[in-house]
Amino acid sequence: MTMHPLFLSHGAPTLPLEDVPASRFLRGLGREVGRPRAILMVSAHWETQVPAVNAVAVNETIHDFRGFPAELYAMRYPAPGDSALAARIAALLGEAGLPAAINPRRGLDHGAWVPLILAWPEADIPVLQLSVQTALGPEHHVEVGEALAPLKDEGVLVVGSGSFTHDLSSWRLGTEEPDWVSGFAEWMDSALREGRTGDLLNYRAQAPAATRNHPTEEHLLPLFVALGAAGQGGRASRIHSSVEHGVLRMDAYRFS
């Protein structure tokens, strides 16, 4: 069964504790997608100079945040790893001219385990995590995704986990979405649905309020990996859209 790559907005670490549109969407996602052989999470919260994939027996749950409720720190997502698949991922990247590292210790940060604990709460599917290289920009991440495109026909679900918008300096505005957030999100949606890859790669110059919505790029780069992982001619469909704290768009996409 083909596993079409996804991009998910993982929101704040507290998302598993909340009953909001984004958490309800993620709680139904596992049933909709089905059971992959394995899941490769590309998280905005693991940044390295070259692509790195973890290879562990059981994933540690990394609580990479401060000042949240104790209930959140008690959460664990001990999904098994898959060392053979990690080697396969590193080999695919190497064949594409993208030297990759294998990390034998790294667990799952909240960009990975927050959506997973909602969508596949049993934690019984092998999970691997792949890093992003923020300094190398969108085109590099499309190339990473293209190198991994064979995985979708091997039962491996590639999931880019970031945020469709990510201006944390304005996140206390409330629930009303300002025009500069909606304008950026709708520009991105049109470019994705219309397959305007060139425009997407140049989004920081072309999309309205791009640098305000993404002062740094790491939370949008997983989307480009998912786009590339769909293979040549892959198209996007929006499978969820909502907003949290006025400025965090929680949109999600399937690439097929």
C-alpha cells in the first residue's frame, strides 16, 4: 500500500492535552491513513549540518520544553526504532549525493511525538526521526524528500512535522486571525495545490508576510521534504486547516 507523505503542524507541546480542532483532526488521522510499516518523522526541532537519522531499539521521549503542566512531562511515546530502515534511509540519501549520518542515541522530540501520540497512541509502529538543515533552505529539503520517495511504496510514511505559520512573538493575540497570517497561508495553499514549486522555493520573496510568519525557516522546511517525497509530479491537498492563538496556523497536507 502506498503511503502518501504528509505535512503536519504540531502546534504547542500541550496539544495532546487540548480539545481543539487540530487535536481532534490528529486523533482521527491514524484511522484515516491506516497502519504503515514504519513512520519517518522529519521534525523542525532537530537541526543538524547534514541529514541525520536515528537508529535506536526503543525511542526515548524528549521533553524539549519548559514551564508546561506536569502531566505533559509524564507522557511517553516509546515507539520501537528500526536500524535496518535507518541504514536504508542513509543509503538513499547518499545515492542522491546527500551524505547522511546515523545517530544511535537520539530519541523523539515533541515535534515528532506530539502528533504521533494523538494519531497512533499505541506507540507500536517503528518510528525514525530525520533532522533538518535550516541553513540550506527549501530546495535542499525538496532534494532530501526526492531521495526518500521510494519509501512511500515500501510502506513507510514520511511525515514532515512543523508549523504552517510560526511567529511565536505574536502568539498571545487571541483567537482572531490577522490578515498577515491568513494571507500567507492562502498564498501557500494556492501554490501547493497548483504545483507552483518554483514559487514555493522562493516563498520568502513572493509570499505575503513570509518573514513575519516564519522569522526562521525550520518550521516550514519539513513541508518541503514531504513535497519532495511524493516524487515527480506530486500534488498537495489540504486535509486540515485551523488556527491556534491567533497566529499559529495548524494546516496539514497530503502529497500524492
